[in-house]
Amino acid sequence: MRFKTLTLAAAAAVVLSAGAAKAEGDAAAGEALFKKRCAVCHAVEAGKNKVGPSLAGVVGAAAGHVESYKYSKAMMDSGLTWDEATLDEYLTDPRGVVKGTKMAFPGLKKEEERADVIAYLSTLGQ
Ligand code: HEC
């Protein structure tokens, strides 16, 4: 009986750590994807805005934090803070999550691609 409980606990631990590893994403793959899908509109250098704002230091920042960039009212009023969870939702369906956003991007439908891009964004300093 005791042995069986321990086995179950070990199995649960394996399942949990596998889930965590998957959610972490691969920053190198995320960088390649960023260059293909995001870089036309976003620079990663601080202070350099394109059609979209610079994404330097975006993880942990409030939506609309780049002062030199003119965001939509929808983004300014969203009240979001960019962490893994909010970025994951926004990048799945930008216009569904921030209604009225001017980010003309249909979204990344694959969970793995989002996790990779978010891992890459986390490496960008201020
Ligand atoms: C067609 C141009 C375009 C593409 C492609 C694009 N974006 Fe954007 N993005 C924008 C614009 C414009 C905004 C500002 C939105 C607003 O003010 O409503 C924005 C805003 C954002 C924000 C919020 C930034 C902040 O300072 O609050 C994040 C995060 C973001 N984009 C990530 C991405 C990622 C990651 C990709 C690639 C998967 C991507 N974007 C692709 C144009 C784009």
C-alpha cells in the first residue's frame, strides 16, 4: 500500500516536470521565429520603434510602457502587465484579447511557438 502511494507520487512528479519543461520554450527557436514573424514591425533595441513599439524589456512591463511610441487607446486602457500568461493569451489572438489593438497580426496558434517566442522575449533587456 505504502509502495503504491509512492509510485503514484513519483508518476505525478514526472508528469508535472514534463509540463513545466514544455512551457519554458526554446529561446533560440523563438529568436528565429521572431525574425520571421515579428521583426518586420518590432525592433528589440530599446528606443527603436517601427510600426510597433520596441520590445526591449517588454516582459514584466505594463502594456503601453514605451513612452516614445503612440499606442492605440485600446492598448493603453488594457490594464495588462506582460508576463508569460498575458503574452501567451495576447499572442494567441491579439485582437480578441485587446479589442481595438492596432497590431495587425493574426496570432500564433501553436502553443510551442508562443512558448519559444516568449522565452526569447524574456532574454531581451531594457
Ligand atoms: C504588422 C505589424 C506587427 C507584427 C507582425 C507584430 N506586431 Fe506586435 N505590435 C504591433 C503594433 C502596431 C503594436 C501596438 C499595438 C497597439 O497600440 O494597439 C504591437 C504591440 C505588441 C506588444 C505590446 C507591446 C507593449 O509595449 O505593450 C507585444 C508584446 C507585441 N506586439 C508582440 C509581438 C510579437 C511577439 C510578434 C510576433 C509573433 C508581433 N508582435 C508581431 C505590430 C505588429
